[in-house]
Amino acid sequence: MKIRDKILIYFSTTVISLTIITSLIVYYLFSEYREEEFQQRQKEKIRYTIELIAKYKELSESLTAIMDKLTIHDFYDEKMLIFDKHKHLIYKSVDDLSIDNYEQILNQLSPSNQWIETKQGKYDLVAVYFENSNNHFYAISKAYDEFGFSKLRYLRYVLIVITSIIAIAVLLITIYLSHKISKPITDFAEQLNQYDFSKSEVEKIPIDKSSFELEYLTEKFNELIHRTNEFFLFQQHTVRHISHQLKTPIAVIVSELERISKISDPVFFHQEIENQILKIKSLADIINVLLEISKIETYTRSKMTLFRLDEMIFDIISELQIIYPSFQFNVEYYPENIHENVLQLYANDTLIRQAFMNLLTNSVLYSTDQKVFLSFDCSNHEELIIKIQNNGNIIEDDERIYLFHHFFRGKNSINKTGFGLGLVLTKKILELNHGKIIYLNPSENSNVFQINFKIRK
């Protein structure tokens, strides 16, 4: 069922039902009020009649005069019976209306039970015990409340008309409101129907701020589109990296195997086969690195934490010194009295650790004097600059533009292990964490990688 139809049914049904219930309650309360008010009028007439009887008891034969005086108090279609203290009938109105079982009702009246009210068909019947001038009487009155029932009929007619008008008005208003309320949702659904999910670029659906719920829904859907696009791009990048960029190392291995197949010397043949086995095993490392790069390129939301960058780097150095015990790492701070807050970084510590592990490992592998120099510089109070410097063969000017490209390996990497992916991964990680990296060659045989981070205020 459409939201518009639900609003129409639920709202109109609720309001119309409440209106009908309210009308019924009003009608019921007025009906009770009419009955109570009419019975009180009956009681007053009984009291007045008894007073007249007591006043004219010496002139009992002049009943015509008494009836004439009572005319102004007459009810439509009424019967009244009055009894003395011995429950003997002393007055009976001239109406032809009969009172059924009046003896039984009379017997129920007593000084302790002075009021009885009941109904006989459409008539109201009251029985009263009444004391007057040291005398007491019993009276029974049965009458039809023509005026009261006339007002009750009129009220019923008015309530029916008002309820009908309200019901029609509610239906019309609900139709309008349901259309107005559901229109933004319908428009939103239409936008979703026309949305092209095949596009590589994310197009956000315009946010309708007419209601908080719709605004929230649109924001969450745009977020969902963004996340879906990220995973789609991740798939694209992964397939592209693995299916295309792995062609280079695979082609090299195939070429080497073709060359080795022509070798006749068994010892040399066996040695070359062992080398190729190692290269083939390293393809798993290439795939892992490519997956990490694809994740970073397509999924920019990562868990951020606050940590001391220099402490992380010291941990990496400790690990490397286990592998390369003769290697020296020299660390300096500029200026010397750096406050520890400037060394704190709010980033993904796992990725940052991978990036600096790559840089320091490269510095070890490409160093010619087994020394690496690290410096932490925050002298400009705006940026934290980390420099990793080693002495060794430099990267030529014509090669620097390809330094952070996939599978690029410069002339200085001859006879070095690797596939030219470490710096690509490092650059992506630093960009993800709002950092940047550049390569410098300040002097002959000196390689410097400079990393810049904004200092947290």
C-alpha cells in the first residue's frame, strides 16, 4: 500500500471515528441530562400538587378549581396519583394514561426509600415520598417529555449533519495533506528510479530539507551511494591491477623461463630454476601490495587514532636493527626543545606504520654506507617535516617523474629486490592521512625523502 493511501486511511479513519465517538458521547450525556431534568420537573409538580391539596383540603368538592390552577403545570400525556399517609388514593389526574403495577411501586416507597425512578416504554416514571406540615404523602407520576425528546431529536439531527460535514472535510483535507506529505517521498523515489548506478562518478541526490526525516534519509542514501561506489571502484582497481599490471612481472618470468629452457648445463639450469621459483613466490607479495593500494585508492574512510609519530618510527627502527644489526640510524630534532604535542599525529596508525616501514627499508637497501639519518623539524610552527636521508646512488632527473608510478624501478635499483610498488603504496597512505612526500637530491650521492604533516593546533 502506498504511503499516501496509508495516510489517507489512517488519518481520516482516526479523526472521523473520534468525531463519531464524541457525537455519541454528547448525545448520551444530553439524553441523561434530559431524563434527569424532566424527572426533577415531575418532582416539582408533585410537590406543587400536594401543596394545593393540603391547602384546599376543606374544599375537596371544588376539584375543578384545583385542576384549573394546575393547568399551567401540565405535561403532555401525563398521569399522576397521590396517596395519603395510609397509602389511600386522594388524587388522580384526569388523563387516560395508565400506570402499570403502581401498587408494587407504592409498596416500595417509605420514609427510608423516598425516591424511585424508572421508565415504562417512552415514559418517565417517578415515585416520591413527600412530607408537608406534619403530614406526609406518596405520589407517582408518569409522563412523556415531548419538549425534551424534541430537543434530543434536533440534537441528533445536528450531530449527524456536523459529523457528516466534518467527515467530508477531513477526507478532503487528508487527500490534500497526504499528497503534500507523500510528494517529496514520491519525488525521491522517482529520482532513485532514474539514478544511473553505472556511472563511475558519484552524483549525489539533492537533499530536500522540507522535513528532518527526508533530509536524513537522503543523506544516508547519498552515503550509501558513496560507499557502494567505493566498493565498485575497489573492484575495478583490483581487477585492473591484477589483470593488467601483473602482466609485466609475469611476462618477465615467462621470458626468463624460455631462456632457461635452452640452457644445457644442468648445474646452471638448476640454479636458474631456483631463482625463478623465488620470483614466482614473490608474486603473492605483489598481489597483497596491489590490494592495499586499491583499498587506499577507493576507500578513504579509515580508523583514525592519536599517536606519537617519533615513537612509532623508533619501534620500526628497532625491528629493522634486528634484521640489520650493523646498520646505524641517526635521529635528530629541530629545534631541540620540541613540545611533544607537535609530534602527535591523528591518522591511521597501521597505514602510517606501513608507509614508514617501506621508506626506512628502502633506505637500508639502497644505502652504501649502512647509515640512515632521520630528522624531525617543526621550526616553522605550521608543519612537521620528517626527512629520511641515506647515501647511495641517486635517482636521475629523467626518472623522478616516474618515481611514484606502479612498477617503476630506476637505474639505482639494479640488482635490488622489489617490484616498484613500495613508494606507490607509501604515497597513497600519506595522501590518505593528509600528508605529502617528495624526493630531494641535496648533494651528490644523497637521497632524501621528505614527508610533511600539518601540526595539530
